[in-house]
Amino acid sequence: MLDEAGITWRIIVIAGCESGVFVEALGTDESIVFTAAANDRFSYGSANGRAFTDFGPTVFVDELPRTPSFVDAVRDAVTRTEQREAAQPSKPRLFVGSAIARELEARP
């Protein structure tokens, strides 16, 4: 659907249990895909009525305001989440396509 809509540059956020299953299908050279959990893991904080799992606020509230780099903010959020969930990690996934990585590096 994204291809059909002509959306080339993409940042896709998927919050939910086992959401890592979508990384391979959605990961293109022009996309960033991050998920709240690996394809075989639960994501903590999932509940009806919640816009994000616990991983979402870690990215958007805690990390993104502290760094100008979206990718670095997600990487830092992954690290914080792994530390917080050491006993049973959800293993958030981050995919950064090569073309979008170059595009982001070229911008101030």
C-alpha cells in the first residue's frame, strides 16, 4: 500500500507484541522501521486504549527530545529498554535502510 501510494521515504513505528515480524516486509532502502518487540516476543505495556507500548514513550518522551538524531534516539531507547527488561526482554527492533541513512547523514 505504501508503494502504491507513492510513499518512498518512510519512518514506520509498530507498537505491539511480536511486531518485529513486520521488519522484513516493510524494510526498504528508503525506510526506517522500528518495532516495540522482536517477532517472537511480547511488548510490555500493551493494553486496549494505549497508543503505545512502554517502548513508545521511551523513544518519543525520553530519548527524542535529548538528541537531534531520530535513529540515535531509537537506538538509545532500545538500549534503555533492554536494560529495563533484562530478565525477559522484548527485544525492540530497528531497521535503517541504506538510502535513508545516507539522506539523514547528509542533513545538518
